[in-house]
Amino acid sequence: MSPESDGVPGTSWLGDPIDARPLFRAELAALLATLRSLRPADWSRTAVPRWTVHDLAAHILGDYYGRLGHAPDGYRRVFTPGETLEAFIHRTNQEWVDLRAHDSPASLVDALELAGTQLAERFATADLDAPGLGVSWAGADPAPAWLDIAREFTEYWTHRQQIRHAVGSGTDPEPRALSTVLDTFMRALPHTLRRTTAPAGAQIAVIVEGPAGGSWTATATPDRWSLGEPPSGRPTASVLLDAETAWRLCTRGIEPATALGRARIQGDHRLAEAACEIVSVVH
């Protein structure tokens, strides 16, 4: 498989493909274990602004159903006139959470187990080179299926961390999942930098330290910033982050200014600051 998908030509700027398919079963098992360990009062704790743990679990179920093509009788997700993608997603997400507001925790967990298992089975045999759904934060529409599927994995992983944090647990440090999440999130770099001017050949390296970390280099080409070009020599700018700061920045759990305060920067500060505007969720 080449970085430039046969199904979605011209996507080499996204970098090497990611195969998140084998990770969905373990992620589901971890989610179910987390939810089954909750005390009754934990379901009412705030997980993200305006949503409780119960709401967030219902939202994950809605994501599963959406990917499987399931919907309650009479419920349709349709754009209203003039609605942006971001507004559509936020509105329909809230509508779904409201529909499940009275589900018991036990029924939610059972439904998550059933739908999550079906989705993991579907993803396990997916063609990574086929066209997938668009990934707006990476500027790819359609995106190659490998990025669409990896994006989906990051969503489930992130929501599980938000539930863990709501009940006083830290981020799950399991390195394989976190490494895949970070690798996927960094595919937002070219889109993040799309309005950042630099001479052709300039390179920005984002380095995440630790067992789950890695290094991603965005190169300015005549057409766009690209993750598909090999690093060459010393980068024009480099940003070193710890893994916790990196994933929270990409999901806007912290703001760019906070990440910059924790980062170690070398080279061109303007380019480093631009890279720290990265966001890898619909925001």
C-alpha cells in the first residue's frame, strides 16, 4: 500500500497510512470495563462541558450507530438551510444525547457492547485504500479510508479518557493505542499550516516524547504543506511536547498558549507557534 491511495489519488501529503483496524476490539473492552466499574453517582459527573458521563456514553453509542447505519424510527440527521458542518454535528450530537437521556446505565452498556462489537467486525475487513468519509480537520474530503477509520478510533479513545478524567483517573498510558492516536492527530498538521507562509523546503518537526511518541515533519512545498516529504537536515522549526500535552492540545483540552508554555521550541518561533494551533477534532 502506498501513501497515495488508489481510491483517493493525490493524498500523499497526508503521510504514510495508519492501520487502526486491529485496535477497536481492545478499545471497546477498555470502555466497557471503565463503564462497568462506575458507581451510580459517577454517571452524573461532568465529563465534558454540558455533558455528563451518561451523556458521553450515549454519544459514543450514537457514533457507533451512525457508522453502522442504525437510527431510531423517525429520526433523520439532515442539514438545515445554511447550516455549517460544525453546527450540524454539534446539533445532531445533542439531539441524539437527548434521545437517550432516560436510558439506564446498564442498558447503555449493553447497547455499546453489541454495537461496538459489530463495528469492530466491520472495520476489521475494511479496505484502507478505499474512499472514506471526509476528515475536515485534515482538509481531506473524501479522505482515504485509513484516515477515516483512524479518526474514528481517536474519537472513541478520547471520549474514554474524558470519562476516566471525570471520575478521577488519569489518561490510560497504554502505548499502542496512544501512539496511534497521536499519529492520527498529527495528520492535521498540513491543514493547520495551510495559511502559514514559508519558502519551499522549510520544515516544521513536531516531536512527542515518551513510549507512545514519535516525530512528524511538515514540509512546505510549492502547492501545500506535506507530511509526505522526507526530513532533510535540521528542521526550520521544531516543537517538543510530552504525550499528555500533545493529545490534549489536539482535542482542545488545553489551548495553544498552554501547550506553547510547556513546549521546548527550537528554530523559527513563528512556525512553531503556527504548528501549535493544531486541532484534530471538529471544533
